[in-house]
Amino acid sequence: MSARPVAGSLLALALAVPLLAGCSSEDDAASESGDEASTAPTGDAGEEPEEDAGEASDEAERTPEAAPAEGDAEVTATLAENLRSPWGLAALPDGTVLVASRDDGTLSLVDTSDGEPGTVSEVGSVPGVRANGEGGLLGLALDPEFESNNRLYAYATTASDNRIIPLELRLDAPEGERLDAGEPLLDGIPRGEVIHNGGGLAFGPDGMLYATTGDAADAPLAQDPDSLAGKILRIDPATGGPPEDNPAPDSLVWSLGHRNVQGLAWDAEDRLWAAEFGNDTWDELNLIEPGGNYGWPEHEGDGGADDGFVDPVEVWPPSEASPSGLAYSGGALWLATLRGERLWRVPLDGAEPVAEPEAFLEGEYGRLRGVLAVGGDELLLLTNETDGRGSPDADDDLLLRLRVR
Ligand SMILES: [Ca+2]
């Protein structure tokens, strides 16, 4: 089930056409009965989880680090308003926040010091960005040495590919000279004409750069180990090449068989998790194993283990999720969802959920895009009503600060 021969291109075409016709990937317009989500837990403070593992025996089996079964999420500030198609999110050491505009290809700086909205300043644009549907200026990742090298990385869609572009940010430089783009660290990531461009970018605790790529609406590419599409890539930021300890020699592929992953997060024990858009049946939360094959397009959701695929840890119908951003805070994973318009909390005990996922903010802010843990019990959260699929209010989109547990 690993290598698919090149001769599969006809099959690829045959598979891709119904995919293009049947779904819009970040949210599936084919089944608009989104209100069926009323059976989902609402996250009200006094409400019991659907399956409370409250029996004494289960409690006793939990490690001390286990997250509580029930959590909370409270919006404590609106830090920015009127953001346009915000996507990537990065917190600078001084507490200010960088936000990427997918469609404008620009980076803006949000001054969060007074906890009030209004102070957003554009710092520059990333050259060559060609926004197209789900493509454009996508994920941002701050170099771990940012304080000394002023470097960050952006995942961007151009006219020909998706690529990772190093940027140097000089906030003390004159206006118009504050952002410099270098030669691409990596280019040639297949570009979806409209959908499935991936776009997640994050540094791991190992100092390596991880990127999520979509299947570019050519689903069999996700199973082709020689294609960069439909993968999680692990990249040496010093060279743009594969680290020596990647699963396959001379390959950037860290895991394969992904349809369209955008959210990445590491837990307290440095396990990598990924949030993945399903087609029309199951969105997935996956625990990523090096070299693991996550099944797409042979399997969506559970049921692939017998065929050698890694099954997801949690699944949701796309109407209740369509997850983009992912963060880890307070022992739980937090998924920001577009079509589901809610923030899902998955409390963990080690690598196992301790309770059913719990939903917060449902219907309060509309589509949610990026989420970033910024230390302590705080998350930053981007709404995404201006991405062409929402119904923006006058002040959308917003950058919110949350306190969670
Ligand atoms: Ca899968």
C-alpha cells in the first residue's frame, strides 16, 4: 500500500474528478444540514459530558497529568478587528502578534498590550503569493532563534506551487523596509487549483520545521511517497532538506496518506498531533507516528488499521468540525473549526482522550481558523468569516484572546 505506480495517473484523474465535484474540502457544501450539530455537547459549565468517565475505577487509572474531563473556554479580549482573510498566526517574544492575510499576501502586527482592538499595522507583503480559493499566504512559523535572527517562515501558494519562504522581520526599520523575503526554503509542493493546499507550518520541539500539505485535489498523490502532496513534511530549516533521522532516507516525508491537514500541535510529552479535513464523512484528529500512513484516499475516518493504516484518535462529521488550527493547552487539544464554527476540546491522558470532545463558542463567532497556545492558560484564536465562505459582520474578522482549562 505504499508506492503507487506512475501509471496510476489515469486512475488519479478518475478519482480526482468526483472529489472535485463532490466537495469543497475546507467545508463540504454538499450537505448543508449543519444544524444537525444540536446533539453535540454545548460546553455549558454545568453540563455533564455525554460519557462522563466518572466511575472510580476509571478515575484511578488516570495519570496525575490527565486533563479534567470537563474544560472551559472564556473569551477575555478582542485584540483585533477587521482582519481580512486571516490565516497564519505567530506570537512574537514581546507579546505582539503577527497575522497573515491569505488573500492579500500581507503580514500585519497586532499590538496586544492594552487588550483592546484597533492597533493593527501592516508590516509588509510576501512576494509571489497568488491567492486562489483555499490557497494564498497561509501558515507562519517563528524561528526558535527569532530573538537573535528576526527570522520566520511562511507557507505560501504561488502561481505554480506551494512553497516555504524565509522572512526577516525588522520592526525598527523604516516603513516599507520591515519585511525581507529570502529564496524559498522549499518549493514545488503541489498546488491545488482551488482546494487542498494544506498550509500548516510549525517548529517542533526538536528544532525541525514541520509543514502540512494538501493532496492538491489529486487524492492518489497522498499515497505516493515521492510526491510532497498529502503529507506532513519534516524539514531541516538550515538546509531545506530532510533531517538525517527522517523515516525514509533523503525524504522530507514524515507521514503520508493525508487529505488536507492544516493544524499541528505537540503535547507535553512532545507527541505530534494533526487535525485533518475529511471529505464528506469524517474529519480526523490524528496522533502522528513517523512514517505512518493515515489512509487517504483508501480510508476516511476509522477502519484502516487492518490494512496497515493508522486510524484517527477522534473523528467528527465535517458539519460539526472541518478543523483548521490546532493547539495544545492545559492537557487538552483545541481544534478551531470552520464549518463547525466551534472550538473543540479533546482532554488527554497521555495519548488517550479521557472524555468525549467538548465544544465551545458554538455559533458565537462563526468560522474559526487559527488557534495558538501562548503560554499559561491562554489561547489566541482567529475567526474566519471573510474567507469567502462566511457571513462577515461589520467588525470581522477578529483576533480573540481566550482563557482555557
Ligand atoms: Ca485518515
